[in-house]
Amino acid sequence: MKTDSTMASETDALGTSIGKPLVAADQNGQNAVEDFVDPWNVHTSSMKGVDYDKLIKKFGCSAIDDSLIERFKRVAKVEEVHPLLRRGVFFSHRDLHVILDCVEKGQKFYLYTGRGPSSDAMHLGHLIPFLFTKWLQEVFDVPLIIQITDGDKYYWKDLNLKEVKEMAVKNIKGIIAIGFHPDKTFIFRNLEYMGNVLVLFVWHMALNPVSVFLSLVNLLNPVSFAVKNQEMTKNV
């Protein structure tokens, strides 16, 4: 399979390297590219496929092992976990134990996920995280915030604002159809919630649009605002 050791490496919010090939020394002591995984590409030189143990370490995650699943069942008071979790479709995590600590201490928390609308309808791959999130909402009986990142699709895709909005609305309808709790779910579009002019101006002027966008999100922090706002929390 094709490998490429020259692909650019980025860093996520926790400082973990993403988009960087996993490298190991070969028999001659030279570096050989093993695996490359980012949100858009998966490359490996091994006939066995991607080494998930190395991938977990690379992305700064922890494996979901049997002990964590047993603790989840005990804390959430469920006889069995979701099939996607039980069968290892979701095989790693970041800070799941922290959430379980919150449940044990009676502390409040909320779920947060999102969707980048790049087509009129979602396929099975898009549905998997939403199906799992729906189960988590039901198990923990908590608010859920879903961010529709229509702004970045306008920037990265060859789409106009009208097309992006239409796709976002159709995707939102599909998400609603999954069956989230109507009184505990808040869905918002970036371009509507944060404003077309502000978001698009920053993106068009930025030399590094991704970094500026993340800074803008941290600055405005619409998710935290929605949760902290008493009226919004009451509705969610």
C-alpha cells in the first residue's frame, strides 16, 4: 500500500501529533514508515493492516479494556453496554473515566458532538457516532449539544452559502430523525449562530484558517455559552 512520509503533521488541542506517520527502525537501522492515519487518509505498509495499539498511543488515547467496560456498566447501572462498545468498534477513549467519576459524584455534564454537512444525506459511517451518542444520552439522561460546522464546508468545499445551508438543514433533519431527546438536545449551525460575516471574514483573511478558526471557537465558545446560560440550560 502507498505510504508517504512527507505528509504534514498538525497538532490537536491537547498537543497530540495528528497526521504524522508512525515510524519504526527497520533491520538496517533506517526509519521505515509503518502507518499513516489522519481524518482523510489511512495508509499502512503492513499486510496485517494498521497497528491499533500504536495508533492509540500516537493519538494520546487509552484503550477501552474489559475493566473499563465493567466499571461503565456498574456506574451507568446497565446490564450490557452498547454493541458498538462491546464489539470494539469504539476501542479507545480520552477521559471516559473522568465522566464516570462525575456520574459517581453526582456532578453534571453534557454531551457534545457535531456534523460537517458535505452532502444532502448522511451515510452509515456518519450515523454510527450519532447512534452511540443517542445511547449515551439515554443512559446518563444528560443534555446534548450538536454543532453543525457548515462554515468550514463552505470554505473547504466548492459550495456557495445557499448550497451549504440546504445541506445543513437536510442533515439536521436526519439527525433529529435518530430520536434524540427533544427537550435535552440543542442543535446549532456555525454560520447562523456565530454570524456569516464574522466567520467568513476571519477565514478569508487568515493565512492558517484552521488555527484561526479554533482560536475563534475558543474565543466565542458557543457551546459553553449555551450550557452556562440559564435559560438555554433550562430548555436543553
